Amino acid sequence: VFHAINKLKLIATGDIGCYTLGALPPLSAMDTCVDMGASITNALGLEYSLKGRDKRKIVAVIGDSTFYHSGITGLIDLVYNKGTSTVIILDNSITAMTGHQDNPGTGKTLMGEDSPKFDLERLIKGLGIEHVYSVDSYNLEEVANLIKRETERSAPSVIIARRPCILLPEMKKKKFDKYEIDENKCTGCQMCVKLGCPAISFDKEKKKALINKSLCVGCSLCFQVCKFGAIKKVQGE
């Protein structure tokens, strides 16, 4: 998502969560971070204050648990005050940053009891947002195209980017295809490094990218950004 935000040169108002790291290099894709829920109201404020002075489009980036905690009122504010910003909800199916606590979207209470599982799409549409779309956050092209389309819309919209947190117990049990660098094809452009993936580093002496297979989770983002076919899938590892 942050790769697409950078590529589209958008203003991104951030929130509190793992994704706050998107403000740091190499992504450097988040422009504000105030408190929980502030991403949406900050986007609305910037939309009005920058009108006629900055042509860049604005997106608010917020996690699913933060949205349930304090983003709903901001979305109501966006609709009520006729804002046109796009809100991107990063739905990883848990409250990840603070230790994988459950939230209204998981179907469990903090005590592990079954509870009603809220439907994000229905909730958002009930708040007056007509344009609500979900996307696989591992599909770079689809994510970028959807963000571009929605930020050009003269109405508020919400994009829900979904992928479960890789640190969830059930995800740790899964086996993923790994990726590796073909040094003969790698040009050292560092496009894969700019993804900010913990598994990818750069050998300054060889001027080649490296993938640590023990950290690779097979998301394929590096494979998608490499224009030289230097990254390939290694099955069965």
C-alpha cells in the first residue's frame, strides 16, 4: 500500500499502528501521525486547508482495530462535512501492534469468548460512504490502480486492504514459497530494497540485492516490482 502511495505521490495522513513505520525510510510515505483516529480528520482538515494551494490527492491510512476504536467518528465527520478524501483501512484481522488482542472485527472478546463479528463493508456503507472496495494488499498493481481511481473521485471512498498479520499463530504454521535473487540478472537498482521488507538487504560490494529466506514470507511484492526478472520463486522450502 505504501509503495503505491509513494508511486502516486499522494499526501498520506497516518494513524497509530504497525503501519506507522511507513513514515520511515525507505518507504517515507506517511506525512502525519497524531493519535488514534486522527488520520481521517487530518485528511479532511488538509483537504480544506490546502484547497487551491496543493493539487496532490489525500489518503488517510488507518488499521482495522484503530478504525473500530476511534476512526468511525472521523469517517462520519468526512461524510458530514462533504470531504472527498480516500480512507485506506489496513485490515490484518487483529490488533497487531499491542500484542494481537481481539477487536470487534475478529468475532472474539478479549477473554476469548465468541461475540458478534462486525462487517466492515456494511458498517462503512451505513455511515454514508457509497464507494467501498476491498483489495488483496499483496496485489501491487490492483492496489495502485484502485487507489488512483478512488483518489480521483469527487466523493469520499474507502478501500479495505486485507491480509492477515504474518505473526498470527495460524500464519506461523503455514509453509510459504520463498523467493531468491538471481545475481546474474540483478542490476542493483534497489527497487526491491525500497519496499522496506525485513528479508531484503543490499550487498554494497557486489551491488546486488539479497533475500534472507528465513525471513521471507512469500508475499511476492519483490517479485512484482523487479523489472529485470531477477527474482524467482523457490518452491518447497
